[in-house]
Amino acid sequence: MATARKRTLLKVIILGDSGYVNKKFSNAYKATIGADFLTKEVQVDDRLITMQIWDTAGQERFQSLGVAFYRGADCCVLVYDVNTTKTFENLDNWRDEFLIQASPSDPDNFPFVVLGNKIDLEGGNNRVVSEKKAKAWCAQKGGIPYFETSAKEDYNVDQAFKCIAHNALKNEEAEDIYLPDVIDVNATATTKKASGCC
């Protein structure tokens, strides 16, 4: 018995300091438009979730896009390099900038996820930001989910994106987008004609 699959489209923004997010995640996921817009599908319960992943990390050209770029995001992923203190210290700035630009209706409950990336580098010997410190920051911000990842080694990336999709879905119930497998173009045209539209 065939049933219609429910598809949901989510907009996910990735923010963080330059030099690692875009290159690493572009290797992990097929770029569909340039290297900055990626898509990933995940299954959450009975739903097929398509995530549009906008990876803007460290790219100054995105700063001019401002409000229009951030608006409509369903989740924001903050990424830092566990081997570079400054990238961790800048998480506050990235989070604040997102909330200002996106101006979500409920900023206190907007879904963020934090990824501590590059845990594979030098076998972890160069690490300067501890998992404990990162988790404490996430707890202080209201219990943001935290994952340690290696995009290069594809470690914990799928688990992180399932969490991202799950958290984004919590806020989309009022804005659920249903994409049917088949669209009857003729029915749409007939309806418009019948209602007096050009």
C-alpha cells in the first residue's frame, strides 16, 4: 500500500570563523550550487527532511546579504575549531549576529546547535577548547545541543544533522511545508482561469 511521503524543507545556516567550515563541509556533502549551498536529506520519524544548508562561515561577501539571507532560517549551526581558542570565543558574536539579522519570533527558544569541529587534527594533541568548556557554554545559553565532529573524517556529522533537523522541526509546526510527489499543473491553471485570474 503506497502512501504519500511527507517532505519537509528546512533552511539551516552555518556560522563560524573562516578557514574550516566551508572547506570541510563541502567535502562531506555534495555542493548543489557552488560551494556555499548544500543539501542533505535525513529521515526523522516518518518524515523525509531536506535541509538547505547555507554555509557562510568566514565569507565576508555574505555580510552584505544581511537580513534577507538569515530570515526564514529554521536552525542555526555555530561551528568552531576545537584547536583554536578565538573561534570558540567568537561563538557569542555569531549567535548575537544571527539573532539580530534573522530576528526570529521567539529568540529565546530558537534552535541552535554547536559543533566543535576538527577533533581529528593531530590526533587531538592540538586541542585547546575542552568538551567540558564547550558544553558549559551551551548550557549557559539555554541547553544548546553540542556535538564534537570531524567533517574531514565524517565523524559524528550525521548524528549532528539528525539533531539539527529534529530541533528545527520543533519550531516549524505552524509553517509545515508539504511537497507532494506530483503536482497537477493543469488543475492549477484551470482553477486560476475559473476564478477570473489572468
